[in-house]
Amino acid sequence: VSTRGIAPRVNFEGALFSGYAPDGGLFMPEELPQLDRETLCQWSTLSYPGLVKELCALFIGSELIPKDDLNDLIDRAFSRFRHRGVVHLSRLRNGLNVLELWHGVTYAFKDLSLSCTAQFLQYFLEKREKHVTVVVGTSGDTGSAAIESVQGAKNVDIIVLLPKGHCTKIQELQMTTVLKENVHVFGVEGNSDELDEPIKTVFADVAFVKKHNLMSLNSINWSRVLVQMAHHFFAYFQCTPSLDTHPLPLVEVVVPTGAAGNLAAGYIAQKIGLPIRLVVAVNRNDIIHRTVQQGDFSLSEAVKSTLASAMDIQVPYNMERVFWLLSGCDSQVTRALMEQFERTQSVNLPKELHSKLSEVVTSESVSDEAITQTMGRCWDENQYLLCPHSAVAVNYHYQQMDRQEPSTPRCCLAPASAAKFPEAVLAAGLTPETPAEIVALEHKETRCTPMRRGDNWTLMLQDTIEDLSRRWRGHALNASQ
């Protein structure tokens, strides 16, 4: 169902292909299952892919994807990961646990959810003999992970808009060096919020979206949030001291975030019975921090550029899912709140909602200086390099440690590898370590179409989409003849 309560209900396939609901809301499961202690104990020995399989089976009906097919799709999704376990927990000095979510092709956590989402998509497309065009705006990592997840797929074309000069060199090369014919990259002279505008305009034209089978793959897609719940389960089982106590012990999960997808996933995990306490860590773009602390859900003047660039986001759209759950799945409250935010870009949360939010989430906002200090300290203590986004989370751990309060076990999520952010590593006075695959990007051929200031970006996007539809119809005709 939609968080705004007006759009008709859809099944998993419908939500997968939609992105936003037609009423502007986000899709959420109508009912959340409750996991009992016994189930949690059974799950506690599962691998990360095993947890993804169990979670997906809870929310995807077997009439849509039979369990065996589902398991195969998930195995296929993770087949290109560099680490056997797909994700890896590094246990470092002073109780610091870092869950590395970056062992996929593009060295970022988005590989996890996008590779699964792309497998689900291709499964339904092949079944229905359909084609989609995926349109993605990226602040850095989403684009490359989305490209990797569908590159070479026969039923999918992907268009990516990247903010020229606002992502790192490596992030840009990971997108522009993929020369498969179903991949179309545009370099936009603007930041990631500006490039979202033409995408929003195109998606607002319902007839156009339907005609060309358009969809998005950013973190509003329900299937991505679903897969991301597994990070929290895996973190819990790796860090909990025991499963024998009543009630089960708490584990604190520190989530560095921009658009709040990982936070929404963690809160749903908590709602279905995982005993975690959530801490959300943001950079100087602190709308989520202000919301948790003061109930002030409002845009600041402008996006601030920080070392944790993938979190330089002003509109954390997944907060809508959190508000909906906090309000007891009240779509009227959620709709009123979000429509006011869309009109005025500023909302004070109702008292009750704010107090619920601050009960379930702790938050902090971290400066660039604190990011580089944390990277330095983690290197000094462990010879371990953190990416700037991971450092935002680890900074919270160090703050708690230095207060010397007895604390629950804690796990910090690490969304990307430091190898993707040599600029930040240098800023911290450390030496970047660059894997061979990344060095090789420098020498590859690139392909990228500019979208300049003064161009009509919306029109360029529409033309590209129409062209791809024509091509697919041509292919389909040839195939049937």
C-alpha cells in the first residue's frame, strides 16, 4: 500500500516496477509479520545471502516468485561479489565493529540491494516478455551500482544522470566506462538535487511513463529497502553477546545515511522483532538530525558539499516510510505532513510523532573535520582505512567510547570502501590504497553525453526514452519475424 493511502494496492511486482506510488507516496507492506524468538534463533546461524532469502520470502508471495526461483535469483545477484560471505564484519580495537557492505563490483553497499532488485526485474520481464527503461539520478554510488546490476540485460535499458564534477573521479569512471549498448550516461552541469528535477518532470507524466515502461531504481524502490533489512539482521547476529537471555540483548546499529533508505530498513527490521537500537549519523546536511532532535523536518538553505559526498542530500525521502510507521500506518497524517513539506519545504512534526521518533532513533551530525579525525584515529589504532561515510558512523562510536559509559554492543555500517574516496583519505593525511580494478578504470574508453546549463534537460531525457522504445519495438519485431 502507499504511505499516502490513496493509490490502489499492488503486489510485490507492482511495487517493484513503480518507484513512487501514483499518489506521490512510497510503497510499504500492508502488514508486517512478527518474528518470534524461535525464528530469530534459527536465523542467527544463516549467512548474509541466507538472511536475504528468508526476508525476501517473507514479503514476496511464492505465487509471484516460487521459493526455489527466489533462492536462485539471490545467488545469481551475489555471484560477482569479491568476498565469500558477500558482507564482512571487521572486529577492531575498543569494541569497534565495522560491517563492510562494500564487497560488490562498485565497492559500495548499493551493489547488495540493486543486484537483487535487478534480478527480480529481469525475472518478471522475461516472464511477461516486456522491456523497461530505468531512469536513475545519482549522487555518486547509485548510478554505478544500478548500471552494474543491469548492464548487458536484454529487457532493460538504463539511463543515468550524474552531476558532473560533484561525484568523485572513480565514481564517474565506474559509470562512463561501461560501454554496453543498454547503458546511457549523461553528465549534467548541476548538483544531484538539480538533476532530479527533469527526472521528476518525466515521471509526473503518467501516460508517458506507461507508454515507455519507465521505472526508477533509487532507494525509494521497496525491493531495495527490503534487501537492506538484511544488513541489520546480520549485524545483530554477529554482534549480539548471546541469544539465551530473556529478553534478547539489544545491539546498537549505527547507520550513516543521506536519503534514509538504510534507516527505514532498520526501523522495519525493529518493527518485525529484531532487538536493535538505531543511531542515525549524517554529515553537515543534517535534516534527519534536526528532525530527530527538534522535530524540525525542513530544508536548509542549500546542500553543503562534504567529504561524505554520497550523503550530500537535502531531501531524505525515505523518512516518509518512517513517519508512516511511527504514526501507526496512518496515511492521512503522513499525507498531510508530506504534502505540507512539498509545498513549504518545512514541517514541524506533531508532538506525538516527534516523541515517538526520538524514542526509536538517536542521531548525530558530523563535520568534515570530525570525519578526517575519525579516519585518522581508526588508522592509528587498527591500520584500517575507513571511507568518509563509514567514518561518520564510527565517529559516533568514538564519542560514546570517550564518555566511558558502559554501552550495549554496537555495529557501525560501512557503506563504501575507502578505495572509492582517495581525495578524502588524502585529506585525512593518510595514504590511499587503490585496488587494481580501480586503477584500470583510468585507461578505459569512456562514453558520456553532456547536459549543459541552458539545454532543455527534460526534453533531452524524453527524446532518449522515445528513441529507446522505438529500438526495442524494432528488436521485438525482428525477433517475432
